[in-house]
Amino acid sequence: MVLTTSAAGVYVICPTPFRSDGSLDLASTDRMVEAFLNAGATGLTILGIMGEAPKLAAEESFSYAKQVLAAVSGRVPVIVGVSAAGFAAMSALSRKVMDAGAAGVMIAPPSTLRTDDQIVSYFADAVEAIGPNVPFVIQDYPLVTNVVMTPKVIMRIIEENPSCVMLKHEDWPGLDKITTLRRASDQGQVRRVSILCGNGGLFLPFEMERGADGAMTGYAYPEMLVGVVNLIKAGKRTEAHDLFDRHLPLVRYETQPSLGLAVRKYVLKRRGIIVSETLRKPGPKLSPETIADIEWMMERIERS
Amino acid sequence: MVLTTSAAGVYVICPTPFRSDGSLDLASTDRMVEAFLNAGATGLTILGIMGEAPKLAAEESFSYAKQVLAAVSGRVPVIVGVSAAGFAAMSALSRKVMDAGAAGVMIAPPSTLRTDDQIVSYFADAVEAIGPNVPFVIQDYPLVTNVVMTPKVIMRIIEENPSCVMLKHEDWPGLDKITTLRRASDQGQVRRVSILCGNGGLFLPFEMERGADGAMTGYAYPEMLVGVVNLIKAGKRTEAHDLFDRHLPLVRYETQPSLGLAVRKYVLKRRGIIVSETLRKPGPKLSPETIADIEWMMERIERS
Amino acid sequence: MVLTTSAAGVYVICPTPFRSDGSLDLASTDRMVEAFLNAGATGLTILGIMGEAPKLAAEESFSYAKQVLAAVSGRVPVIVGVSAAGFAAMSALSRKVMDAGAAGVMIAPPSTLRTDDQIVSYFADAVEAIGPNVPFVIQDYPLVTNVVMTPKVIMRIIEENPSCVMLKHEDWPGLDKITTLRRASDQGQVRRVSILCGNGGLFLPFEMERGADGAMTGYAYPEMLVGVVNLIKAGKRTEAHDLFDRHLPLVRYETQPSLGLAVRKYVLKRRGIIVSETLRKPGPKLSPETIADIEWMMERIERS
Amino acid sequence: MVLTTSAAGVYVICPTPFRSDGSLDLASTDRMVEAFLNAGATGLTILGIMGEAPKLAAEESFSYAKQVLAAVSGRVPVIVGVSAAGFAAMSALSRKVMDAGAAGVMIAPPSTLRTDDQIVSYFADAVEAIGPNVPFVIQDYPLVTNVVMTPKVIMRIIEENPSCVMLKHEDWPGLDKITTLRRASDQGQVRRVSILCGNGGLFLPFEMERGADGAMTGYAYPEMLVGVVNLIKAGKRTEAHDLFDRHLPLVRYETQPSLGLAVRKYVLKRRGIIVSETLRKPGPKLSPETIADIEWMMERIERS
């Protein structure tokens, strides 16, 4: 199973489940994979920023990836985040996970990059590191990476690297960027790649309307993401927004930097999907007041 | 009219209206002041970050402040942002606007500050610059200022500066910070000051429940902010969240950095409050697609 | 006297002299101007980052500029820094100082700029703000501005704005950038503008050898900068480096961020040029140990 | 051999030698170790920022560390940089290198830390990760880490963690910080730890005079660092500064971010110590003009 430019739907960003003592929780991992596939995920993404990838030792990253790949067992494509401080680590992880059955890899640029040419060069070097045959995703997430890529820069990366098959879009604001990129590919100015959107889904219905192919993000009720994508594709705009807006209070709550992941894990625990909301250090702990907020929102969502 | 620690309700952050050629629009200013007071504002705040203050020349800032103060004419307190690259400019603007009838000033720390002591010292120096009798507001907005203030640091500033009367809270995540600060003042560990919340109101009902006294933020329908604050104070939790959640799609759209202000101005124009959505350069222009998004959300809000 | 692309020699960056109470010291200003002209300055630059410009109120900036212009009285060109948080303030200051006799203005890009196109647009907007007939200098100082300009971006700004007459170069590392830009102008790929170098002169002899036209920087013994520029132009490489290397210990000590300016002012005071080493708050104070270090270096320089 | 608070002299920061194809060069590693010990190094530090540690894969880091430890063979203590994006990786590397004979580890705080308490907590968590019996060095390098530690914060870390044995000081400006810390330990306000200074040695003689115990830094002629430390300790101030100032032009040239390391490797190659000046990507290449600059400086140093 290889990632291609026609990827669409919802690629759920998987959190990495830990037991309350901080150790990898591989049993929860299996259950989580089933839950996400049952919710309608068309792909999974692991070891991204929201997967606490930097908090795993090199061997742990690989164990976790193997576990997910085994659980998925070829039912959907799995994308693995291989962003690293250096190309040697990126190359090593990429080789291992592709050998183990990953469909492609995702690369976020390091925060030191500034100029257009630096960004373009970085992706050329990254492709050299992972090899020209590994399909890869550009992660465009300036709020976290502090790297701003214009549509022009993204198009240069797409044109210069045939193995680039997808843009993970999470610029903010970013809707006009989707419009610009889709117009460019429609008019033949650039090769068409898949665009899946992140940012916790905060703008998902509008992103679909601008021409995105789906979402690649996490949310504690991924079936909502799937529902919205399908409703928009079916032309049911009002129903899509109605569904989305019902969840928006919790989506908004999950977008809080760092705390949001703990919130998401808490809801996944409450839904019986993972056994602990633990984040590895350094990471926040939920206060009783925050837990009360979450319960309030869950009740309002599940009641409707 | 002097700002005190008992300030509460909704202090609306005023955008600065410009004509389409970029010049100050003082006629719209008067109309906007009336609209915000009619919506139930208990105070106004001008020349903040969302007021495009850094884009005004020194004389323009003062003309605009005088116009707002004249239009308000003592009906509610007016807070003026006096954050500046240096204390001489801060002191000069502060003196002028206080003489002209402002109720207090608001100060955001410069992005160069890092350590706890640097932040505390900065506010001591700022108080020396504006004078010890001018009531002032601490603006805690790390997403924009890049300055992180712990509750401990905020309490030091409050304790060391008797003229500190308010915290404008827009840390993100920030709910537990409100809980911590309110617990500390309830237990007598720190003088109680007013806490008004910003961040475009994105967490307003929860902020009220944590002990905030109200909001200081902008939104194109400020009557919603007023409604939510009043409903929470009246103990009508469900009604407060229902009202808030109806507006949340647009609130969320307005939180987009830089673009959000153009969105807010567009809605204010559509509601007949100002004549142009123009932002001064450098600033975004709304695309037709973005305008269509806004119209869609306005229709859904106004229908309900 | 109008700044042109043939500017060369040493444009001394003037600190702004304050009395020990922090007020502007206009008497020292006159004496400093004479001292710098006697040292061989071919131009002066005021209200730059090292001139504590952001710490001056708008009226003070203009008073100080008028004082310098009057003291210089047309003997050399004076460049005025007009970098500002917004174009309205930039436009206002630029108009005033050009009317008062400045030869040109200097503009540093704001730290929010990231992409190549943002930087190019910013300078286009700035030229619109100051007017197309005001000669201007691009300040390229990434250590402070956090804006990285490639040679390509600088060349675009030069080509698109005929009123651009100079690059103030203080990238770090930056020697190869001079080589690249000079090669490009020699080969007719871009209009030739003056390149004067900053960074406290830390690389001055090498910068001259790469094709710079001189220095625009501050140092407590500006006659050394003049000497090095003249010796290199006269082909006396060894003598130039010998002279420079004798001063390098103090040049190095002056490059310490923020503290360096206090060091420079202390030496200027010791040399009888200004009456106080005071920096406006927030700014460092020299410890007795630091003063002892400076005295040690002065003695070694002056003995040789 | 265990690192203690009485460490002194010159701990040379080792670059990681690569062949021109970018592979680890273990033969050069052995030769480099001998050269540095012959130059008078009292310790070595590997896998620091200047060792291109983030560009090595996990297994490479460990191979390189083993090679150095074997070459040193207990003659001097070896400190290993274990800074990592997460504690799992830090813990894994720390355990491996301590088992292999390292004398201690060095930890730089991640750039996300802002408040005093965040920094103190981070080191507490790091000590939990590496274990309480592993001697560790605080790396205080705000220019690169963007984390500013006051003397008070450093003292809290020292007091709360008995296994902290050394401060690697490279704040800038930083001389008064040494004075403050030494005064505090002399007056019994804080446990005395070793202070070794970095920053390419740019302020070495003054740092020794302020109370530092030596240097932990890299320079292409480490015998100069050793000479300066010994002369200062012998009370020969003038000779120490004379020796240092002769090298200062090249020291200054080596402090250029990123390029400086390529310069250092070039000189080490020219001196027959390593076989290639190659940096791993992304990294600069030396231009012919830069090589000519270096040769000029080498000639002036070696002649004198």
C-alpha cells in the first residue's frame, strides 16, 4: 500500500497511548486503531507532533510504528512522521518504517529555516536522505514550526520532487492558500497533489469547500471529521456545518497548545478507547476544573 | 471616571475605523461608540493590538483617542493602550490621554523580556514612566508578545504596584491561570484585581465560570459577549453556552491572526456600524471566498 | 546634500547622548558631532538601533535630529533611521527629517516578516510611505531583526526601488554576501548601490576586501575605522589589519548586545566627548569589574 | 573517572570529523583526541552543539562516543552532550555513555522554556531521566537555546540537584554573571560548582579574571586556550592577554554561527589533525574567498 496523490478522506492523527507510568501502551494502541478504522478513517498518521514523537526513544518509535502497522494490517495507508533534527535520523527511521509497511512519510521543516530558498533546499536534502522512491507529505504548520511557506514555495517543492504526493495544510489563516493551490493545479501550473487539512479540524467544512481532499488531524470523535468530509462531498452543506458546529466547542477546546492533547486523550479514555490520558513529561495534567469543562462538552455533544 | 479593581462586564476592544484610502474615519468612530454602548458595553478599550495602534502616527493616536473620549462622554470608562517600544513614548501618550479623560491605561510587555525578574522590573519601570496614580492594566498575551507570565509573576506585579487594577487575560491555554489567581485572591495571598478576558472571547463562558469578571475583547456582535457574561452571572449556564455556541463559528473565524480583524471590520460594515473594512498596510484583504464564508456564518447567526 | 549610490568611507553611527538623569544631552551632541567629523567621518547616521531611537518620544527624535543636522551644517551627509512599527510614523518622521536637511533615511524590516515576497513587499510599501524621491538604505541586520534577506531578495528590492541607494550590511556571517552582491553588480545583473558595513566593525578589513565601500557602524575610536578603510583602499593590507587587530579586543567587547553600547558611551565619556554613559531604561549599568576591563583595554590601545 | 565540582583547565569541545562523503571518520577521531590531549586539554566534551550531534543517527552518536572514550582511555574526563527533544532519548544516551566510561553529561534546555519555574522544573525532570548519580553540566547558551537563566535560576538548579557539578557558561554578555555566581558561592549562598566558559573563547582572559575555572569550548589552536588559562592562573595578566589577542582575529572569525565550525575544521585539516573540513548537511561550504581569509589569519598567527 503506497501513498499517492489521490489520497482523500480522513487520515486520523494517532496520539501515542501511554500507561499512567509513562510506558508505551501497546494494548491501547490496537484498540485505538480499531476504533479509528470503525469511525471511517481512510488512513492513519503516526509519530507526528501530536503523537509526542520527540518524547520517544528511537527504539520506542519503531516499536510503536510496527504495532500500528500490524494492527492496521494493510486496510488503510499509514503515514509516519519522520521529522528529525538531522537527516541521518530521518533517513534511518524512514527506511525502517517503509520496510515495515508504511505507505509514506511526513516531513516538517525545522524552525531554523527562513528564506524561500532555504526551505526548498531543505526538502531537496530530505528527499536525498529518505530516497527518491518514498512518497512524502509536506507538513505546513507555521504556528509550531515557525516556518512560513508561500504557495509559490510549496509549488516549487512539488515540482522539484516527484515523490511529493501530499500537502498537510495547517497554516493559519490558511483558507485562501488552499484556494490558490487548487486554482494553480486546476490551471495546470503545478502538479496536483492531495491536500489534507490539520489544525485540529478547526476550519474543516470551509477547507473542504476551498478544495481540500479531506482532513489529516486528530479529534476525540473522529467520526465527526468523517461525517463532515462525506457530507460536503455529497453537497449537503447545511448538514455538514450543523454536524461540525455541534462539535466545535470541544474542537476549540482541543486546539489549546499542549493542553489540547491531554483533553483529547481524556475523552478517548472516557470513550473506552485508551486506558490513560497520560502525556509524557514535560506535559500538562488536567485540573479538576478542566475535567469538569470536558464532561460538560461531552454531554452536550452526545446528547444532540 | 477612574478605572478600579471592581471593573466588570464587557469592555469592548474597539478597532480603529479607516476610510478605504487608509485615513482615520472619525465619523464611523462616533457611530461605533454608540453601537458598542447600545450593545451593553460597560467600558471601551482603544489603541490596543487589535486597534492597529502601531500603524497610527503619534498625532493620529491622540486624535482618535480624543474622538472616542468625546463620543463616550463619561458614560463608561475608556482604557487606552499605551504599549510602546520605549518609556518616553509610553509616558507621553499616557499623560495626554489621562488628561483627556481616559480611565486608565493598558500595558503589554515587549517581546524581548524573558526572565521573571525582567518582567517584574519592566512593569516597575513602566509605572515610573506613567506615574504612580495612573490605573493600569497588565496585558498577558503570550501568543503575540512571546512573554510568558506565571501566576506568581502576575501576583508580584500586583503587589508591588498599587496602581495595577486589572489583568487582561489572554494566555492560551489560560483557564487554570484564572482559577489559580482567583483562589489566591480569595485566600488573601494577593490583592484582588479585576480579571477581564481577551482572545476574541473564544473561551468566554468557561472563563466566567473560573472567576473572571468579564471580557475585554472584540467581536463583531458584542451583544453576544454581554449576553454571555450576564447569563453566567445570573446562573443560567445552559442558556449562556447555547448563546455562545451559536456564535462560536464566527468567533473562531475572527481568531485567525491578522485576517480576523479584517473579518470583524467587514461584519461591522455590513451591520452599518463603520463604512469600510480597510486595514492599514501591511494587512490582509478579504478574498471573495472569504467574504462568502463570512456571509454564510452571519446568516446562520442572525437566523437563529 | 543628498545620499547617492557613491557613498563611501565611514558613516559613524551616533549614540544618542543622555545626561545622567536620562534627559537628552544636546550639548554633548554638538561636541560628539565635531569629534566624529574630526576623526574623518564621511557621514553620520542617527536614530538607529544603537541610537536608542525606540526610547525617544516622537518630539525628542525630531529635536535630536535637528540638533545633529544643525551641528553638521552640511559638511557631510546625515542618514536618519526611520524604522517604525507602522508606515504612518515612518512617513511622518521621514518627511520631517528630510525637510530639515537629512540626506536619506534607513529602514530595517520588522521582525514579523518571513517570506521573500513579504520582505520585498514591505520595502515597496515603505517607499510608498516615505515617497519615491527620498534616498533610502536597506538595513540588513538579522541578528536583531530576525529577518533573513538573501542576495536575491536584496537585488529585487534594489531593482524595484530606484530610490534605494545603499545597503547597510550587517548579516553574520556575511562576507560571502558582499562578494555575491558585488559580483552581481560588476556583471550588470543589478544596479550598483553603496555597501557600508555594520556589526560594530567586527569584520571590517575583510569586508573592505570583499568589495564594501566602507563602514556604517559605531565604535568608541572611530578614527580606527577611518584608518582601516583608507589603508585598505590604499592597498596597505598588512598595515590595515595591524591597526584593526590592535583595536579588536575592544571592538569585540563592544559587540556584546545591549551592554556594548554602554561600553562605547563610557569610552566616549572618558575621551571627553560626551558627559555621561547613561542609557535610558531598560538598559544595563556598568559594574566596577566591567569598567576595570574597559580601562585595561583602553590603556593597551592608547599605549600602542 | 567521574566529573566533579573541582574540574578546571580546558575541556576542548570536539567537532565530529566526517569524511568528504559525510560518513563518520573514526581514524581522524583518534588523531584529534591525541592532538587535543597533547595541546594540554584537561578534559574533552563531545556531542555538543558544535559536535553536530543532532545530525548523527542514534547509533552513530554512540559509536562516536565509544571511539573517543577508547582513544582517551581514562587519561582525562570526557563529558557527553545528551540534550534531546525528549527525556526518553536523553535517558537512553546517558545510560549508554556512562556505562561506556563517560565522566558526566551536559544538558542544554530546550528553546520552548520561558519562565524561571519552567527551567528549574526541566532540570529536575532531566535529573529524573538520567538518574541522580550521573554528574551533569548545565549548558547556559541563550544565543542558541533562546533560554535565559538568571543567576538565581542557576543557583536554584545547583541547590536542588546535588548531581549538578558544573556550569558551562556561554551567556553573552556574561562576565557579570560569573562575578555574581562566584560571589554567591564565596559567601556560602550556593554550593560551589565548576564554571567553564564557552562562546568560542571570545572573552576567555576576562572570564578567568572573573572567577571561571577554565574553558569548555572549541578553537582550532586549543593550545592557546590552555596557555591563556595557565598564564592567568600564574598571575601573568599581560602575557595572557598578549597571547590571546594574537589569536583573537581567528577566534572572532570562528564565532560566526554555523560557518565558524567549517572554519575550525578547515584549520584542523590544514594542521594535519582531521582529513576533511566537511560538515553534514545542512551546513555551509567555504568559499575560495573565505579560505583565503583563513590562510591570511593562520599565517599571521603562526608567524608570531
